[in-house]
Amino acid sequence: MPIVSVTMNPAVDLFAVTETIHADTKSRCNKALEEPGGGGINVARNIQRLGTNTLVVFPAGGLNGERLKHLLERDGCRFQAVPVASETRQNFAITESSTGAMHHFVFPGPDLSAAELAACQQAIVGQHPAPEYLVLSGSIPASVPDNFYGELTQAANAQGTKVVLDSSGRALRGALYRGAYLAKLNRYEFAELGYPTDAPIDELKRQMAEEVAKGAVDVLIVTLARGGALLCSKDGERYYFMPPPSPIVSHVGAGDSFVSALVFHLQRGTPLREAFRYGIAAASTKVQTEGNQLTDFAKLAEVYAQTDTPRTES
């Protein structure tokens, strides 16, 4: 399998629409959509739809775990579910049609035992042949050690696999400086490394180059919401792309769509510059649709064509 993705905190995602969210009474919903959720699951489904075989590994337990597997089977997405005793979570997002605001409710993940964690780790690093890319995406439950992604990164490197990180908080901090090929952070996640959130673009580029020079990753990407994204690599590549203006329907899955298109194109041999540009276009395309998936590939091609060339490049 050329690409394997990991979701240590999967979910069944429920999306619904109501006219107005009321306090202390019922808010009746007139539209519902149920989707498999969690960073690595979103990435795997997108990449499968783009046209490359992928496998997603995740822990699954209880009725929600069974429902999650059923939803993935329905989509034809290849997966390896590690049985665990704790119930898989369910998240939900409610859009208030009167205001256009989305309210996204995210719940805690499962409690995993030491034996269950070991089984997850073996399922991930025990793939034969080793994948070209391993995507470590999303949060980790409280029961998972801070260095879990870091240990997976080192084990993958020993097999010649390139690791892509798309996480935050303690999961991200435990994985940086461990040999990962690429990490995608948003502005606030980057600030958690000890930088201000309001630095000018030129200063942000300098800070990113500093982290790369210190060995955080080979390629560092920082996204800027409506402001596009920056890339800095240890080989001296510096890019800044801006997508065209677009209406926002749902932010859910935008970052996962970015990683999906990026890794899909890297695995196909697309140069880093253009794979990065596709990632930005994919995130911009996703926010214009409901749900958590990248589905409109005609729109993706259109947005890619309109995504600005780097504002600065050196």
C-alpha cells in the first residue's frame, strides 16, 4: 500500500441543519448527514477518491466503532480496525441556517490500555511492504502518551517511509524533531512552538526557516486560513500561495483535504511546489461544501488554476 494513514481518535461525524438554535428547548433539525470522521480517516477517503490506494488504521470499539466500520465499508475505503474496549466517540456539527453559523461539538476519545496501544502500534508499523508515506493525522486521546507519534515516526523512518504530520498540541510536540518528512500546522499550532500569532509574513518565514534548520521536519507548512499558506524546506524552497476568495460553508475537513491532495500528488511524483499548491486549492474547495470530504474535483481544478503563484520565493 503506497500510503497508510493513522487516526488514533476516530469518530462518527453527524452533520445537521436547524433554522435557529434555541436555549432550554428543542432545536429541530431538518437535514442530517452521517460520515466516518477523524483526520486520518478523512485523508484516506479523499486519497482513495482521488485515485490512489490507501489504508487507514484506527482503534474501534463499541456500537460507534461498528458503525464507523460499516460507513467505511459502504465507501469502499480500505481499513484496519484495532479492537478496543472503550466506545468510539461521536461528534456533531449543527449549522444554524438563519445565521449561517456552524456549531461543531467534539467529544473526548476512548481510553486505550497499554496492550491496545501496542496493538495499534504494531498494526501501523507492521505493514509489509512498508508504505511510501505514513500520515499521522488528528488528535490523540488522553490515554495515549505524548511521544506516541514520535515513536511511530522513528519506526517508520527506519523502514524508509516518509512521515507526514498533521496534528497539534502534545501529539505534535512529541513528534517534531524525530525525523518526520513534513508537518502541516495552522498559525495557532505554530505559535504553540513559542512564536507570536501576529508576526508579519516575512518574520513568519524566518521563524519557519529557524525551525527547519533546527531539525523539526524537512518540510514545514503553516496555513493562514483565508491568507493561504507558507512552505519552507531544508533544501531552501520557500513558497507562499493564496487561493481565490470563496464562500465558507463548512470548515470541517479542510485541513484534511489539504493533506490529502498534497500527499496524493507527492506520491505520484509531483514536485513539492505544485503538490503544495494543490493542497491549498483542496482546502479552499472543501470549505465551499458540506460534510467533511473533498468531492468536487472539477472545482478543485478550477481553484488550483486560480491559486496565486508565490508572493515571495527565494
